[in-house]
Amino acid sequence: MTTFVPAGDLGEAFHADVIRPLVGDIPYAAGLLGWGSDVLGYDTERSTDHGWGPRLTIFVDAEHVEPVRKAIEQGLPDTFRGYDVRFGWDTQEPIHHVNVSTLADWLVGHLGIDATRPLTKRQWLTLPQQQILGVVKGRVYADDGRLQPVRERLQWYPDDVWRWLIAAQWRRIAQEEPFVQRTAEVGDDLGSAVVAARQIREVMRLSFLQARAYAPYSKWFGTAFAGLGHADGLDVVLREALQKPETALPVAYELVARRHNALGITAPVDPEPRQFHERPAMVLDADRFVTACLDTIEDPWLKGLPLIGAVDQFGDSTDLLSRPTTYTRLTELYGEEQ
């Protein structure tokens, strides 16, 4: 039985022993990039039960794409360290997974845009965070200087875009703050659980934004959230909120409010929960944080947008967020940049 090796490590050895000699003297970059648990570094032995083996992407200049592809096709071994080099899954026939491309072409296929050039604000808003992670998170095995500038450009949002996303995330929290008290009041336990889970996810997504960290897709969302570190106990409070949302959610709101103030990106906002009008619900009144964020945004176009957020704030369909040809069409939602 083959001992499990994380894909990042397997790819590094595969690149050193097999790929580098086949590419020869041609300038290139290479890494484990794109979609998948292995790109994020979350793969385990379980990951090897389908579609598993050495894989990576090689970036070369346009005139070298076909010669390198030919060299790869002719020179790949059948196996590497006990793993099939040509593998498939479900209806996918076994093939090798060494992709050769120009960097610009690969970025257009993966992101829907050529990120070798600066992004517009509309492009930032229509890029799902998981797709960005596929560029900035994976292991790089070689780089002749073409890949690092792109990874640096995509490392995090421009400041005004970031502040606008935080404002939009606070708005999402504000919209449903008092709901768990009302659902509980009418005996709707299932409804309370649904609202609580929604609010927990919104608080978690806000935490990613506050930490300047992209959030992965749902399978690894909680794992990545745990990796942010929570010295203030937010993770514990959110688990409690699944059982006692009326009492625990206001505590969670206060904690992320205090984190917001600690960022120093707006004037301080009172983080204490308060009563919702004359009702017994305790809320943060998160719209106060929305206003504080908008007050600091200099770009008039961003400041005037409806606070729907970025594509993966208002949408969570996998068929939307994993298809660049689909989500890039949503740029029209934001209108023309000024």
C-alpha cells in the first residue's frame, strides 16, 4: 500500500524528478494551482480514493507551449512513487494532468480575466474568493518571474474595495439580526435554526474579511475559519449559537464589532448590543458599522453602489461560482465604472 503523501509534496518531487528535465532550458513557472482540496493544502489520505495522482500546471511563452506539451506527452512515466500518472474519475477517462499553457490563457480559463494586468473594481467584485485562492494559495515549484507578480496582485483587495465588502457584509448581518427572537417567540424552532445558521455564516465571512483572508468553498470553510485563530473565543460562541441563538448571537456580534474597531479603519463604533426597538430581541444594530465603513470610502463609484456585495456574498451556487463564463457576466450588475 502506498503511503499517503500530500499533493503539494508529491507535486514537488514529480516536478523535480520528471518535469524539470523534460522542460529543459525553456524559461517557465510551475505549480499546483487551480481547483481542489490539494491546492488549499487540506488533502488527506481520503482524497486519494478518486482522481488522485501527480498534477501541476506549467506556464511558458506562447511559442513554447506546443514543444513543451510534446515533450511532456512523450516523456511522462506510467507511475510515480506508486501513483498512476494518468488517472481519471467518474466518467473521466485516465489522462495525465500536467497542463501546459501561457499564464494569461490559464488565468482567463480559471478566473475569467487576464490577471497579468491590473484589475478593475468591477472585476474584483465578480471574482469568487475560492477562484482567487486557486491562484494565490497553491504550491509553486518553479518561477522565472512571471507568476509571482500575479500572485502579489491578487493577494488581497484594493483598500476601498475591501472596505466596501466589509460594509456589504455588515449589511447582511444587519438584515436578519432580530429574526431569531421572532422565530423563537412563535415556536418555530426549525426557522430559528435556519436563521441562526445563516447569521453564523455571515459572521464567519466577516471574520475572513477582517483577517484579510479569502474564504474557501463550503467543504473547507469551517477548517479555514478555525485556522484564522480566535483568541477572543468567537469560534466557541458561534458553536453555542447553534443551540442558543438568542443569547449567543449578540455575543458573537459584539466580538466581531470589537475586531472591527481594532482594525482602525473607521472611527470607533459602540460594540455593545442593544434592544431592538420595544421588542425583547438583542441586536448590534450593525447598520451603524455599514455607515462607518462607507464614510471612509473615497471612490465615489463604489460608495454609490447598492450594497449587494461581491459575487460570492450574494450568490452561493457552485454552478455560478466555479464557472468563469457565468460569473463574469455579472459585471453588468454593477454598472459602468466612473
